Amino acid sequence: MPEDPHPYSVSQYAAHTMEKYTLKPFSSESTLHYKKNLNEPQQKVVEEAEGPSLVLAGAGSGKTRVLIYRLAYLLERGVNPKNILLVTFTNKASHEMIHRAEALLKTNLTGLWAGTFHHIGNVILRREAEQIGYSPNFSIIDRQDAKDLIEDCLEHLGYLKREKLFPKKDLILNIRGLASSTRKKIPDVIKEFYSQVEEYTPQIQNILDYYRKKKKKANVMDFDDLLEYWFELLQDKETCLKYARMFRYILVDEYQDTNRIQFQILKKLSSVHHNILAVGDDAQSIYSFRGAEIDNILDFPNTFEGAKIFKLQINYRSVPQILELSNEIIQRNVNQFPKKLEAIKKDGDRPAVVKTHDVYQQAKFIAQRIMELIREGIALNEQAVLFRSRFQALEIEVELMKRNIPYVVRGGVRFFEQSHIKDILSYLKVILNPKDELSFKRALCLHKGIGRGYAQRIWERFSRNEPLRVIGDRLPRRAKQGYEDFAALFGPLQKIKSPQDAITHLLTFYKDYCYVSFDNPEERILDLEELAKMASNYPTVKRFLLEFSSYEDFKGETMLSPSEKDDLLILSTIHQAKGLEWETVFLIGFNDYDFPHPKALNSQRSLEEERRLFYVAATRAKSLLYVTYPETKFSAKNGLIIARPSSFYYELPPSTYENWELEDSTGPGFF
């Protein structure tokens, strides 16, 4: 007989001890503890935002947490990740949300559609490229590549050979980008936003038409194309239906910052299931200059039939006194969804409105107060200086350098590292040091028809002390006019001793250069006028440059130990500060005709955006807010003038702030 495969007898099995395992009833109760981790309004959004839903998330109200929990809620209830579209304004934000949702659910969210509009558009266009005349392996060119391609178009069409200054490739690309985001025609964008180059409208249109053809021929797209062609795809009913069916739920962050084409894409994609959850704050819509449209959020209830509106008004960031001021700031706006931020934190200090004698005393106050707050335990990186316009920070930067307080300019470069400042200083440096090859060639290349090759040849002759006139006689026609303009500017400059007069002289040329080179020429000219004002404190160009050459390489390391390299004061425009927060915020230059910006004074719509900008600045502060304004200002046209505080100051109830007046025992603010 074969061997028994079960050698143990029944009695032997029975002798073993039997363990009992109890099956429990299945519970569908969530493990995410919504009630514990969310306040009541947040929980309501997470559980009830079916259909078109608008979440008005006030500053510091935890909108990111709501989006993450709403995403987790949908996934927990069995929605397939591939049927969810999460749109954010940075890929970093989408990665963070996915990571936190995965941590909550303890699962991998492979298949979820998440990222910026451009990222999602790229993925979809790869799938559908042939419909728009591209192959799926198209390349995406960055801004520098796009500028090079625009320059090729300029060269091919002959616009670089013209004698007068022609709009620069950066400016042309900015016009193209704004036209794309607003869905407006090129001539309309130029007329509305770039009137300084309106005479070149036909040529710019011609360049951009040729630019589009060259991209298609080369099978490349720029970043604007990713949205334009995506929207073009959605005009096909079958393709639109395919993706609208796929995206059962659409979640959109920072909805107040969407532009026209992004809104149109979202409307198409939500046309089947209608489950679009838009999270944003109309009170923080401050990017119209980039094409963002506040009407996208204000008109949401009319655009999406049956829309639900949720409000998140509990603020976890700021003390009640700062929120009281912030609520008063924004209540004057007519076009808004009314909200009132409520504080969780205990009482703190009232915001202070500080009157200073001039911009130099303003800088001294801020630098001194920063050092006092450090001694009181508020770290340097928990303090920020915010401003409406870049030129307002010059004196602050100089004062920080003098006191060796390390700082970083958020979203930009230090004042003296900006291209237009370096352009002007390059002329002055050659006067002081005729052997300065880099500065000479930088100044020379600003003029029509002179590239790096011609600049090198001219420099070699200039460095051999050939007279300016003789050099010009031997140049080819293309470079001759530009060189003659340079010589006409540079010759008289050599005889000017006052650095202020020298900069004013240079502005006779450089203002026109600004208008055809930059999309914010007025702001850059204001920077240069501020530089000229500061230069008025120095008797000679040499003294001026010697003073500021020591600032060019300033990094502030001497005050820092190796472990404190990130402990830097933040300097930022208000636009760049949105979404951030600090214990202490200094809002400087709160003067009439500076804030609100003069361009906003003739339009109720623009004035309301300026008021929102003030609101954003105030709500960045957790504990302390200082708003400063100089009572005297320098104007390039009128010299020294008496300055009033901003018109917004007079809208605030006196109970919402303290007035501070300074006693200055240090003497005048000049250097």
C-alpha cells in the first residue's frame, strides 16, 4: 500500500489546542476622522461638494487641507484615480497634495491626473497630436529657445536691419503670451497693454504668424501652445466628449488666478459630469497684468448652473487685530463675495501706521526694528519687507547692507543686479575705468545694430585710444548708426561730474530703449529715477560708484554662522508674497500716487484690485504689521514734495491701527 499522506490520526488532531478567530461585521466608517481634522465649514465642503461648487477660501483658512481631504474622500468612496483631475498652479503643489493624500489613505495614487494646466495639456496633446498637425514626439521649447526663434524670425523678415530701435524679442514674446491667455487678438492686446509699441503692430503680427509656422514645421511647441492646442482639440465634439466623460471630478486650486483660456478649458471638461470644485479667494485676485480674470470666480454661480457656494472664513494665521484691519480693507470693494475672517489666535498688537520724514528715515526705522525683533526672539526669516513697486526698496537695501543684515529678494534680484540698473551703471563705470571691457561692451550692445562681434571689434580699437569719430568712420552701415548714437551719448557723458546729471543724461536714450525692450517700462524708469535721486547725495561719479561697487557682491555672510545660512530677511513685491506668511510684515511706501498705483486711479475695477493687493499684504502677517509712509518724496519732475499717505489709509477706522511718529536722534538720512 502506498504511504499515508496524512500520518496523523483524527485523535491526534483533536489533541491539539484550537484557536478561535472572530469575524467582525464590516464597517464603512471612514478612517480619516474628518470631524477631528477639519472644522465644520471645511468638513461641509469635503462631504457635500457634489456638482459645480465654489469654495471661497479666505486668507489662512486651510484651503490646501480641504482640497487634500476632498481628494481623499472621493478615493475612499471608490472613485477611480484616473477619473479625477486635480489642477494646481505649480507642479510642486500637486506633488505635495498627492503625497499628503497618499499618506492619509496609505495607498499609491497611480493614475490620478494632477499637475498644472500646462502639464495636463502636454500629456493630452501627446495622445492627440495628429489631430492638430503635430507628431506625438513634439519638443517643448523653453523661454530662451522661444526668444531665439523669435530672433530668427526678426532676422528672416528683415526687421533687424532697420535703423530705428525695434521692439525686442522678450517684449514680442510677452505680447504673444498675454494674447494667448486672454484669448484676445494681437492688435487688441498691444492697444490695451503695450501702447508704447502700437506703431509696430503690423510687424509684430507678421513676426508672430511666421513664428507659429516655424514651430509647426519644426514640430515644437512653446508653453502657450500647450493650452492653445489643448483648447483647439476640445473644439472637436468627439474629443471633448471623450475627456469630459473621463474626468468625473475636477478639482481646481487658486481658481481666482485662472485666465480666459484656462476657464474655457475647464468649462469644456466639466460639461458631462458637472463635478467641478473651484477653490479660490476673489479678495486675493491680483494678477490681471498676467491675464488672470477675476470674473472667472465672480461669475461662477452664473456660469455653472446650480452651483453651490461654500465659505471658509476661520483664519489660523493672524491675530484678531490684523484680521480686523484686513476685513476693513476689503469691505470697500463692490465686486466681491463678502467674507469676514475670524481669528483662532488670541489677542495681539494692533497694526502700526508709521509716518517717517523721508525714505531714508523709513529705511532706518525698519532696519532698527528688525534688529530689535531679533533680540525679542523673532528670527530674521520670519520677517518680511513688502512693497508695491520695486523702486521703493532701494533705500531699504542700502540700509540693510550698511548694517550687514543679510536678506534675499524673493522672486527677483537685488536692486543693483537688475539688468536696467547694470545697463546705466555700465556707462558710468567706463568713465571711471576706461579699461573696463565688460562695461564698455555692455553699454555698446544696447544700441541698434551692434552685437557681440561688432562690440568686440569696436572695443579693440577704443582700447588703443582711437578717437570715437575715427572708429565710427570705419564701421559697416548696419552698425554705424547704432555706434554714432552711442558716441553722441558717451562723448558728453565724459564731461559730466555729477552722478545725478550723468544718469539723467543717459535717460534721454534709455527711456526709449525701455519702451521697446520691457513690458514694464514705467516701473524700470522709476527705478532709474530713484537711482538718480540717490546719486544726488554724491559730489562725483567716482564717489558714487566707489560707494555702490562695495554693495554689488554683498551677501551678508559675515553675520551668519554655517547653520544660519537660511536665516535671511525677505524683501518682496506684494505680488510675489501671495501665498506666504511671516510673523512680522513691514509694508513700505504707503503713499498716495505710489499705492494705489497711479494707473489704477481712473478705473474702479483697477482700484479694487489695488485694494485687494493691500489686503493680501496685510494678511501675510501673523503677529505684527507695520505700514510705513514717508511724508516727503522726491519726484524727477517736481523735486522734493510733501507726500500724503495712501487714499486707502483714510478708508480705515482709527480703531484698527496705532499711529506712530518717529523721533530721530541720528540726524539727516543722507549718506
